[in-house]
Amino acid sequence: MIASSMAAHEAQFFSPDREQELQRIDAWWRAANYLAVGMIYLRDNPLLAEPLRFEHIKPRLLGHWGSSPGQAFIWAHANRVIRRHDLDMIYLSGPGHGAPGVLGPTYLDGSYSEVYPDKSQDSAGMRRFFKQFSFPGHIGSHCTPETPGSIHEGGELGYVLSHACGAVFDNPDLIALACVGDGEAETGPLATSWHINKFLNPISDGAVLPVLHLNGYKIANPTLLARIPHDELASLMRGYGWEPIFVEGSEPKAMHEAMAAAMDRAIGRILEIRAEGRTSGEAVRPAWPMIVLRSPKGWTGPTALHGKKLEGFWRAHQVPLAAPNTDPEQLALLEDWLKSYRPWELFDANGALIPELRSLSPLGLRRMGSNPHANGGLLRRKLHFPPLADYAVAVDAPGTTEAENTYPLGELLRDIIRSNPDSMRVFGPDETASNRLQAIYEVSKKVWMEDFLPEDLNGSELARSGRVVEMLSEHTLVGMMEGYLLTGRYGFFHTYEAFAHVIASMFNQHAKWLESCIHHAPWRAPIGAWNCLISSTVWRQDHNGFTHQDPGFIDLAGNKSGDVVRVYMPADANCLLAVAEEALQETNVCNIIVSDKQKHLQYYSLEQARRHVAKGISIVRWASNDDQGIEPDEPEVVMACAGDIPTKETLAAVEILHREIPTLRIRVINVVKLFALIEPKEHPHGLSDRDFDTLFTTDRPVIFNFHGYPWLIHRLIYRRTNHANFHVRGYKEKGNINTPLELAMNNQIDRFNLVIDVVDRVARLGSRAAHVKEQMQEEILSHREYAHTHGMDAPEITDWRWSLPMADRG
């Protein structure tokens, strides 16, 4: 069934020789399908020069056939409209393991051979092209970074539309053709990403053309959207704000006619929307077109095996004929299947696609396999970065004044957006002001293409054109940012710490993409950094309680390759600025920056912060006394810290120790680059063993006060000389509705427990410090009682400042 108004569009958009054109498109599609089958099955005999034998078949039959013919079908018809309208278009493959449906077309249009000359346009090149697919030492079955034209691997389902949306932000001439698999359409991230049309401005942004590909089945089950009634599906898509165009059937000739009409109608409407908005200058949200393509799973493949249905059923999902390398019957079926595409009509004697079919592909950079937006680093311009000194917080004496750490960062981001008006965006789930980044609104509002109410004009910070994207779907936001980065721009995402886990798998996938680019696709130009600010952190969730207390996202970062992941834990506002200066301008990395939004003590001037960030780990000389005297001695204890609250509590503990045990030699160390703790062979931030031993000693106790779960530090340093003497304090899942100090005491990162730790760990103290230890235990009881009586911490806690003379501390 085809939308009723489609016939009226045929005459408008079809060429006079459309019958012949569609026949050539069908032949091109047969060639793409032939390549897809060959990739999955063949290691030799690429053009069936002789009857198939067992030795021609791959020993490892891996691949996904089910969505491939549908995707090649979409690509074939996209080529036609690209040539007809000279379109700037990229293709995103949403179905899982959908690479055969993309690799074949990129080989046919020559893009693949240009990137990989050994996969040449002849029989020998086709043989190598077939053998490499899903084969050890070669390429996978997703649209991995090695795939020309791809910015979306699809290793995890659910993000094709959000990636497409990010790709067309600020790319007014680009169309992202996004194939949505019907299995993928069942995921939560994909369901929310239908709302991308509420953020696309038809004047300044490009367009996303979704193609919902209903082939009916997942691995072993029917798909939901393929089984609901037609009218219900149409209503669902219209309810999301799209205008669906249906292309449904299985007979190739009728389907080519329907798809050509649908593509012409969709592209025609996109061009009309563009023209209307750019002529009037009025940005409105239209009902953007989308296509629903219903075709059989494993279309054009074998229909049955041993009496069991294949084509049009879930058994066509992966490898329909599972044993042609051992079963003569299946081998014969495979040969018949390959011959059904009549490759001798499609390729010449040398294995090259015949000229008549080569001419169907767009030329040069208009080919979707060669479009530079799909290798966005080629288009990336250097970020214009304002002078950092303009945002610095004045620090006359360390530990004596407070500031909101993230507010100056918001001012910096404001001016980066001002200086990079079409290549920088900020993404966050309704928390820009909550995370104290609201200065951004001075130059750019939140993009909003929905209706405005009168009251929205008084403080809602909404606008048709905005550089801030807010939506309560972290998945969709991060997907948008990734699409923006992958097409050559810069992005910044921020979220609450406990809920960063929502996008943990997306972080995983992007990190893997970057690592593959570095090691397996060096032809891809570097892209801007994936930046995530984690704020509203665990130690300031005393009011929200246990559910909001989880610093574990950084543990995930510890599992990733040091080539592509960075974790920063700035202690104050100037350190956060210095981190941003480094992180925002780095390429091909994921940066996780942990910084709370509340007021915190300030310790470093901007220049001190820059030096501290450059080193990654530094001695806090003004709080240490191990270098006092004519002949400095080694410290008796090292007090290390990472994170804003752990730093404050460590310094408060050190001050107590200086007062109560003035002869105790203490070295205070602050860590801002978490992976400086790792050996340099594992991470570029890592300290050498010599430098690590110099800082932390080889045999003295180290009390490490850490922002996150304590075992992460042990993972990072387990091969260091002094590991056995590290005693890490961090969050241990001990929380509720607590005051900040009570939460710290529950997890033993507070100043009093740290002093007790020192007394217990420094051998010479022993009973000599019994009174100090007793005093600390009484302080813990007293402050817990105060919190439960008054509902807040005592003033000597909330108003604590470093009070020892700086001169006495070096």
C-alpha cells in the first residue's frame, strides 16, 4: 500500500524515461545484494567463474543478511535523488549488524576502493572485499569506523536518529538519511529520539529523513511496530510530529516505483520547507516527512530450507544457510541464490561494475560513501578559545574564600559559543542553570521549536535559534552531541553524577569508535573531544539522599583504553577552567570532568591551576611541612586527595594534625588527572615509577581521600611500589538524608576519621596520640548529634577556612 497522494507526485518528479531508470536501479540493487551475499559466504570464486565448491566458502559463516537488501534498496533510491537535486546527503544505518547493506553500495560507487586500494574494482579486489568481512584480522559486521561514509556504527541499537539530528545541526544544506530498524525502534533511546524534530530549525539546520524499515522480525521474534495496524502506526508517527509515507510490498518492480515516488515526495517536501523558512525568515516546526518501508526480511534470499520458511521470517536474520561449507544441498541453494542476481549482467569480465550502472552513483563528494560530513574531522576548524584569564577567580590566600566552581565555566562556555557560533553546542537534561552554567544564556538560549506561552518570555530562556539543547533524555542528548562531533564540530554535555550511568553504554561505544579510528582507520581525521561534566556530585546530595549518591561513572572510564579516555577531578574553579582549556581543545578523546556546582573553597590562582593541571599531580606545599628545616626529612605520612570535598576534608584534617601533633612531618598531594596514577605505558597522563615513588615515597603510609569508590584507586596503582601502604577512603554506599559532614563521616572521608587514620598508620605515634584519637572520636559523636538536632552542620564545619599562617607551611 502506498499513500494515496503519491500518484500525483510521480508525474512531477519522475523523468520521462522512468521505466528504464527504475530497471537500472533494480540492476544496481541486485549488484549490491550480490555483494552482500558474497561478503557473508564467499572467500573465493567472486563472480562464479566455476561451480561453487566447499573450499570457496568461508570457514566462519558470520554476518547479518536480514536487513541488508532493504538498506541497499534505500541507498539505491537515495543515489537517484542525490543526482537529481544535487543533494548533500549522508546515510546512517540503524539496524544492528547492518554493514553488508552499506559496504556493498560503497564498493559499487567506488568510495571503498579509494580508501582501500587493495579492494579494487576487479575480480581480485572483489575477492579481497568478500574475504575480509567479519573475518579474523579484518572488519566487523557493523558499520564500524573502517566503513567509508559511516558516522554511526550501530554496535548498540537506539541512537541512529539522535546521531542524524546532531549531524544536521548547523549544517543547513545537509540531509541525514537515517534507516531505523524495527527491532531498534523498540528501544527506549530510539523512542525518545523521534522528538528530534522539536529541535531542528529549518532555516539554520539541515534535515533528517527517517526511513523506518519494517522487515518484521528481530533475531527470533516479531517486531512490535511491524505487527500493529497500519492506521495505528500512521497515527503514532503523526503523533510524534512526522508525516509518514508508506512503501509496502515485496514485488521488486512495484516496490521500486513506490520507493521512487516516496523519495521524490519526501525530498520535495524537505526542499519546500527549507525554501519557505529561508524566504520568510520565520522558523516554525513543520511536519517533516518520513518513510515507512515494509519489505520482507532477507528479501530476495532463499525462501525455505528443509521445509522451514526463510525469506520473510526471523530465520533470515543472520545467515539463512548456516552450513553450505559442509552440506551439499545448502551449497546448491547458495549457488542458485547468487545466480538469481545474474552477476554476469552486472559486472564485466574483469569484475568491474558495468558503466551503465556505475553512472547511477553520484559523483565525487556527493557519493554517500565519500561525503566529507561522514569524516567530520576533515571539516573541523580549530576552536576559537577566549583568554582564560578573563574568567579566573581571585585567590588571595588558599583555602580562605568560596566560589561556585562551575559558574566561571559557564562564562567561558558562553564566550566560546560567541566566538564559534556555528560549531559549538551545549547539551544537558534540563539542568543548565541547576549546574550553574546559566551565563550561556547571555549569548544563546535553549532551542525550542514548539509553541511558546506568554509566561515563557519571562525567564524560560527559550528561542527558535539556540546553542543549548535540553531534553529529559540523556540518551538523545548524547546522541545529538556525538553526531555533532562526528561531523566536525564541538560539544559539551553535562549531567548529575548519579545519573551519568544512563549514558554509560554510549560512552563505551564512542570510546570504542575513537580507538578504532586511531588504530584501524587512520584515514579518518581527528574529531573534537566528547566532553562530559559530572556535577551535582555525591558529596552534595545530602538533601536528595541515597538514590542520588553514586560516583561510579568514573569507574567505567577506568576500563577504557588510555588512548581515548581522560578523567579530571579539579579541586576549585580555576582548576576547572584550566581543565576546560585542555579538554575542550583536545581531539579524539572522551573527557570526564567531575566538579560540583555548589560553593567550595578556592586554593589555586589561575597560573598555579594551569601548572597543576599540566602536571596532573602536585604537592600542596603551603599545607605540607615535610620540607621544613635545613635538612628536610622524608614525610612520615602522605595525605593525598582527589575531588573538591575530599580536598577540603583532607586540608581540614591536616590543619588539625599540624596543631595537635606539630612534629609530625606531613606531605599533602592533590590529584587532578586521575590517570596520572597509572603507569605511563597504560595512559599518557601516567607518572613514571620514579616520579610516583618520589611523590608518594616507597614505604610511608599514604592516606588517600578520594571522591569516588575507593577500590578504583587500588585498581589504578596496584603495580606501584608503595601500593601496600595506600589506605583509600571514598564513598562506600553509606548514605541517606544526611548533612554534608554526616555523609562524609558515614563513609570515613571526613577530617576526624582521617586524623584517626593517621594516628593508626604512623608507627611512632601509637599511644602518644591517644588523646588526639579520643578527641576525634568525640568530635564525630558531637557533630552527628548536632546534625540530628539542628538539621545542619555546626558553623565550625560550614564556615571552616584554612587558618594556619602560609609562611609556616612553605
